[in-house]
Amino acid sequence: MVRAKSQYPEIYRRFGQLLAEERTSRGLSQSEVARRLGKPPSAVWKYENGELRLDVVEFLAFAKAVGFDPLDLMRRLAVQDEQSPDP
């Protein structure tokens, strides 16, 4: 079953925010991450702002390019989601 993007706007926003936090905490620009991924800088901006979704393989590549543990980020996202009120 495919769900519309509008059903999950908050978690997508938080996911993008976590991606941006990981990148900036390592002093990396969006352009540098894009170069490492072989993508245009606008793609990284769109990932971080929820305009372009990452599939699991792209997420793993993003994590490797930035240098963070993807499982740790997913755990943090899950904890945030558990603590947020139901829609």
C-alpha cells in the first residue's frame, strides 16, 4: 500500500533535519556532499528539506558520504516519532 506524502509531513521534515544536522556537525557543505554522491547540490538541499525522498540505498550512500551511522540516525528518528503526538 502506497501512502501519500501528505500523510507523513512531520516525519519527513524531521528526517531531513537530522540529515542536515549530521552534515553540518561535520563541517560539510551541501556542495561537498553532493560531489561525494555524484549529484547536484540541489539534490542534497531537496533531501534535507523533504522535497526529494531518499530510498534506503541512497540513504546509506548519504550516510557514508557524510560519515555517520545510518542505524543511529534511524533510531533517533524512531524515538522522535514515538514521542510526537498522533495526527
